[in-house]
Amino acid sequence: MLEKRTPIPVSEAIDKCIKYAKQKEIIEMNYLESLNYVLAEDIIATYDIPMFNKSPYDGFAIRSEASAGASGDNRVAFNVVDHIGAGSVSEKSLKNNEAVRIMTGAEIPAGADAIVMLEQTVTTDEGFTLRKPFTSGENISFQGEECKKGDTILKRGTLINAGVIAVLATFSYATVKVYQKPSVAIIATGSELVDIDEELSPGKIRNSNGPMIMGLCKEMNIEVLNYHVKADDYETLFNAVRNVYQNHDIVITTGGVSVGDFDYMPQIYKDLTADVLFNKIAMRPGSVTTVAVKENKFLFGLSGNPSACYTGFELYARPVLRTMMGERDVYPTFVKAILSEDFTKANPFTRFIRADLDYRTMTVKPSGFNKSNAVIAIATSNSMIILPGGTRGFVAGDTVDVLVNRLSPSDGVPW
Ligand SMILES: Nc1nc2c(c(=O)[nH]1)N[C@H]1C(S)=C(S)[C@@H](COP(=O)(O)OP(=O)(O)OC[C@H]3O[C@@H](n4cnc5c(N)ncnc54)[C@H](O)[C@@H]3O)O[C@H]1N2
Ligand code: MOO
Ligand SMILES: [Mg+2]
């Protein structure tokens, strides 16, 4: 008899996955290698930034009181007594109308309390004249104005981007504590599949899911082992999954999770005595996506249909990967946008549509042919429209939720 599956809501399925996901161990690594890892320690300011009062301009350091009363008719003259660039410190202590010629980034000399830009001066034999009074502190970048020593700058759980690398460099974190990345194995299943270097014969198709999942993991800087495709043969598949899961944190299979005569994954989870978290989700595509856990390892049974496979990865595998690699916020990013096309089909389950989101106008439309078996829309889309289950008849102008996953460049800028 056919097994009866009970669909659960998408949010419940995501929460179940996250609940079982455990952070990987903490390792220390060279900060330059840490891009796309996640901070396993708070980053604390080891100095005030700026570290010293400095000039934000190429110009002259003066005592502001010496500029009192300056105007176009009463230019005030200064004598230049020293000349420094960034990295040098003046030994001079300014008196009266003395000035130091100073370049951007150099420390403000003793006695000086304002900076005059080069463009605001007229050169003389002894130095320069200026035509306006300066106030104390004018044009000075003050020590500690960005942050103070001891401030918490970044929290544990932050994904390391290039800005974080800049912060690590600023505060001398030559090594940084991060979470290890999970290791992932991919097994594409299906007797119809042939890899890219094998001959296509009648009834066969190319394996696109395996390479796609590999790409999705690599985008997150996660190492993946892509196994050869496996035929729909129970013994072969069972042995492959059993062997592979012992060496990886996550095994992602594609295909063979539905109710077909050659869909062996449900039986394999049973025979491995893995805990099946769910095997039916109230979503389309990807309703048969199955997730099982065994000894803290995840088995993702993604659907064989490419768009369903992709959707299953984005909704369930990605938050688990993010949790394992230590990220604090792991749910997908979503925004509201306005449909620019009708979508009148009924949505018995929550529907995910590969879509083009225009970030400037926040309008969105399906990205071409969009059935569960579509592959091209995965490449052309930058987002997914989400239509709640039990609805129908969406029309242009309706506001919808949109899951955002790629930013696309635009064809020009208005500023
Ligand atoms: N009687 C029912 N039949 C089906 C149901 C159902 O509820 N009752 N669900 C349908 C839905 S929805 C989906 S989605 C698929 C899921 O099927 P499986 O996950 O078991 O996947 P397969 O049967 O192995 O393959 C489905 C489809 O995808 C192609 N495929 C598989 N692997 C790849 C790959 N690596 N690269 C590219 N394409 C792949 C495969 O050739 C099939 O065409 O079940 C429906 N049926
Ligand atoms: O639910 Mo199937 O997964 O439509 O594509
Ligand atoms: Mg099937």
C-alpha cells in the first residue's frame, strides 16, 4: 500500500532543520583566509580609532586663535616651521602664528588645534596667508571618534566579508577564531542520469542537479565531494549513502524521494534507522523534499526535478549549513515587492516561483518557464516569489513576499 505522507508548513520544516543543526568546532586561522567563514569570537577594539588626532586634509596645522579676525581685507599670515606627511610626527610645538605643513593622515602637532586646507591659503615667502578665522577643533579627525579601545566592534556569529577583514587588519587580529565549515557530499541518483563526459543515449538525461548543488555550496566557500551518479538500484544506493555519511556532516542526494517504484530513498532512511524530520512539505515545487538526521549528520533528500531540488536547497539545506558554520541569522532574506505580471494559477500549497526582482522599482515577475522540471529559470532568476497556500488569482499590482538570493548589477547609475 502507498505510504501516506502528511505535509507540514514550510516554516515548521525550516525550524525542525535548524533545531537539529549543531555548530561545528572552533578553529583559529589566518585572517586573510577567513573570508566567508563566521566569527567564533567577538572582535574587540584593541585601540582607539583614530589612534591619534590627525589631519583629514592636505594643508597646514595652526593654532586657531592666531586666525582670529582674518578676512578678505585682513589676511592673516603664518610662518611654516615644519613639513610632515602621514607616518611622520612633528617635533615642533606651535607658538603664535607658526604653522606646520601637514598631509592627510599625519598626527596633529603639539599646540595646533585646527587644519587649513591647501586650497584655503595663498603662498608667501615665509608660509601662507588665510582669509577666514578657524575654530578650535576645526578640520580635525579626533582620536577615538570612530570607536574606543575595548568597544565590541563585531559579534560572534557574523559572516566574514571584506569589511570584516578590514576590521581584523585594523585591530591586529592576524589570526581569528572561526567555526569550521561542514563537509558536504553530493550523490545524484537516477538510472536516467549521465555525467557530462558520458554519451547520451535514448531515455537518458544530463545530471544537472549534482553540479548545481556543488555550485551552491562553493558559493558559500564550502568544500563538497561530488560522487558519481548512482543508478536507481537499492543495494548500490544504500551502500553509497551509508559509506558516505560516515565521512561527511551532510549528505545531499537528489532524486528518488517520491513514491515511484524506483524511488528508494525513503526505504534507505528507514534501513539506516535515521530520524526522518519530514517527508512532505506544503510547498511546490519540492513537496517531497525529505530531511533525515542520523548521529548529528544530515541527510537531505532533495527532489530530482531541478527547480524543486534548487528550492529544497535554498529553504532547508542553506539554513542548516549556515547554522553549522556558526552564523547567527540563518533564515532566508525576503522583501515585499509588487507583481508586474498576473499569476492566476491556484496555489494549493505555498508556491515558490523562480523570479526576476527589479531592485530599483521593487517589482517582480516569474523568470520564464517555471515548472518543477525547469532548469533555465534557476540560472536567470535572482529571487523567488512566494505565494501562500490556499490562494489563487494574483494579478499585476498585488504585493507579494520575495525571497532574495542574488544581487544583479544594473545597466547604469543615475548619480
Ligand atoms: N504519483 C506521484 N508522482 C509524483 C509525485 C507525487 O506526489 N505522486 N510527486 C511529483 C513531484 S512534485 C516531484 S518533484 C517528483 C519528485 O521525484 P523524485 O524526487 O523521486 O525524483 P526522481 O523521480 O528521481 O526524478 C524526478 C525528475 O527529475 C529528473 N532528475 C532526477 N535527477 C536529476 C538530476 N540529477 N539532474 C537533472 N534532472 C534530474 C528525473 O529525470 C525526473 O524527470 O515526483 C513527482 N511524481
Ligand atoms: O513538489 Mo514537486 O516537488 O512539484 O516539484
Ligand atoms: Mg521519483
